[in-house]
Amino acid sequence: MNKQKESVTKMLELTRYLQAGNTTISNLLLNHYHDLGMSHQEFILYMKLMQHQQQGVPFPDLLKIAEQMGESAEIIFHLVESLLNKNIIAMVTTQNEQGQTSDSYDLTLVYGRLSQLETSKAHQVSVKNEQEQQRELFQLFESEFGRPLSPMELETIGLWIHEDQYKLEIIQLALREAVLNQAYSLKYIDRILLNWERKNLRSKEQIISEQQKRKKALGKNEQPIYQESQDELPIIPMDNWLSQT
């Protein structure tokens, strides 16, 4: 008999639990409410407001919420004011056809804040990745040149990136082209970049395609084509290895 009574009691508890319903909240907000500047108390209050809204009560009694949260009315009013100042929630007054006004809490502002947060974090990651790629580019130059870059050389590469807006992969290709021609000079590399720009070669794929066409047209013993002005480029000795014994 006791087991049967205990089973009925559990069923009643489960029934009350199910009848109480659920409050749905985005996991994005659950994971990032602190990043939005919300305290734990403010987040619980926000959830309480959402709970009432989902139950059809857009402007709940704050005294009742204070009792449910075990806080004083003064603290709850202060938390609401804080959420309003942080643009997490807003108070909206509407008027019906009969001219009667009613207040409600707008809880949707938080989604705009979350969107801004995600955009900001994505931008930070992008900037961090770009800085790391630039650092690797400088290291690549130093590795190929076999020495540290001078402040002027660092500034020149920086101008290619930030002022001329050359893609990092394009600068790497120009460096590779210069190294193949044994020209360890930023001036030489700058002429390569300018030549590609004049030809409207803006991507790695376009440049590689152009290089392949040039090799087919000129053969393997081609001379560097970037020396448009011999006075501006270093003289690169080309040894005739076939005459050596």
C-alpha cells in the first residue's frame, strides 16, 4: 500500500512539474551573458522576465519576482534599472484602439548586443590571424635574406601591406620570384609587384597562370622580365655553366 501511495505521489509531482512549463532561452545568451556585462543576478532577473513574457505577462509584478528570487524590492528595482541602462532590456508603452495604455518589457535588445559581440569577436580573430601572418611574412624575408630586416625594410614591407594593399600571398610570390633570380633586394621585389599591378594580376592564381604562360613562351632559360629600367634594378650575374670544365 505504501509503495502504491509513493508511486501516486511521484506521479503527482511529475504532473505538477510538467504543468509548470519551461522557459526557453538561447544557449548563445546563456554562454555569453557575462560578456554583455550582465551580472549573475541580472541574468536571473532577465530569465524571470522572459519566463513571465512567455506565459503571456509582458509586464510582471516586480514585487512578486523579488519574492521568488529571495531579494528585496529595492535590489530588484536597481537590477531592472541597470538592465535598462545597459540596453539589455527596454520599457515600452503601447496604446490600443480604445486609447488605453499598457507597459511591457522589450527583451529583444539583447539579440542585437549578441550580434555585435559575435561580430567584434570575429573581427578580433581576423586581426589576430592577420598579425600572425604578417609576422610569418617578416620571418620568411629574414630567412630568405639570411639576416634580420632593417627598420627601413620593415617599413617598406609594411607600406606594401597597409598602403598599397598587396595581399600577403602576392608579396610571398614576389619574394619567391626574386629569390629564384638571386635578387635579394626589396627594390627588385617592388618592381615585380608594380609589374603585376600594371598587368592587373590581383590574385595568386592569376600570377601563377601568367608565370606558366611566360615559361611556355620563353622556355626554361628566360631572363627576368621585371627589369623595365636597368638603372633601377641590381645587376644579376648570370654564369654560363656550360663553358665550365
